Amino acid sequence: MAGQSYSDAGGYVEFIPGDAPLIIVAPHGGTQSPAGLPDRNCSGCVTVNDLNTQELARAIVDTFRVRTGARPALVLNRLHRRKFDGNRAQAEATGGTAALANTWTWWHAAIDSAKANVGRRTTRGLLIDLHGHGHAVARLELGYLLNGTDLRSGDAALVASAAMARTSIARLSGDTPSAPDRGLPLLRGSRSLGAFITARGYPAVPSPSDPAPQAGQEFFEGGYNTERHGSLNGGAVDAIQIECHLNGVRDSEAARAAFASALVTALLQYLDVHYGWRPA
């Protein structure tokens, strides 16, 4: 039921179904650190949390609901990233802790349930995988599964390599109702998500004004969730990873509220143009 909170047996994952064609996922913002769960110690494990992304996710959902009367679905990892990573395959996500196998399964089942609900209600929808970064350039990084080298290769090379078919918005790239925006314009054109959010005062890459990170600049291109839950392999839901810088976006309650308002405005534009959805 939309608006009702559900959780797995351990209380480590929270799922609140929605009734809008939008899903917000926050895999790295949890704070619970039960002593009975060992820390992840797999090779290459990242255990640093994305500060305040759980709070930011809630602010986005609340702002959207107040603005439209419709509720995005929300899926939150409550565990600290030392214990569980909601954006990795099972072995790395759990660090091999058998007790978290069901949590990992429940986490992705919750996202699948939210996607299925979108399909039943509105046919098509969008998933936002929300993260935080500490890179040197203070801008939003939008991940579509194309890395910095891909983005720097230029429009002609991206078209020639059919790059949009390898993205987490592959289906939308081919069937957005706005025909002029099909294909590459969805990545950094005038009606891309990067364009809409940059117009609200938050720099983003890729976007018309910042089409690609420069060589040597760090950039997160998307990960396990965008690959698994986006439309790379078909399906009704597309996915975009949003990596948020700290200052002025998630460092304070006031900053989170302001950014949530701007992002909701951008998402409403995006849902209108590319999914044909407007609040009733």
C-alpha cells in the first residue's frame, strides 16, 4: 500500500511503496551498525557512508508528495556501509556474512516490487539511485553507465558506437514521446536531466554546459543498481544514478530542502517530457 512502511526481518531495509512513476533508492546512507554483524572485509570493499543521503532521499519524496499529491516509492538501506552495501552483487554487498543474504534478497525484491507497481499504474517510470561523492569538483554526477572516457569521445563517436543502447536509460532513449530527444540528446541535450537540474542552479555532468568530466577528474558513471534495475536489458523502468556533492546539497537540513525542491522541479519536467506523466 502506498505510504505504508515495510522492512525485512532484521529491520535493515525500509520500503515505502508509492503511486507515482518514480522510485528513489538510497543504498549508502544507513547508520545502523549492529555488533552482531561483522564488518565487511572483502578485497576492495568500500565502507565509507554517503553522508545524509537517507535524509535527502526522504526530503525528495516528501517534497514530491507535497507538490503533486503523488508519492514516489522509497527504498532505504538502514545499515552502515561497513556492514552492508546496497549497490553491489551479493558477495561484496554482504562481505560474505550469511546472515545478510536474506537482506540482500529483500533489498532487490523491494526495488523489483516498486518497479512492478510502476508498471501496473503508469506503464513506464524512472528510478533514481541516490549517492554522495567527495570529489574535487562540486557538481552533480549523473550516471548512465557511460564512463568519463565514453563521454569525452564526442557525439559522433557515441552515435557510431550505439552508446545509448548500453545505458541504464536504453529503452527511454528509443521511445521517449519527444522524438527530437531520442538517442544522444537524452544524455546532455537541452531536455536531459542534466539540463533541467543545471537550470535550477545545481551544476551537473553530463549536461549541455558540462558535457563530460575532463581527463583526470573523478566521475561515477553508475553501478550495480543502475545496471540491474534500469532498462539496459529492457523493462519498464529506466535508472539514473545521481552522485551529490556535499556542500549546499546535503550538508544541512536547509540545503537538503532547497536541493530537494530543485530536483523535484527537474524531475517533474523530465517525467512530463519523456514519460508523458503529470500529476492529476
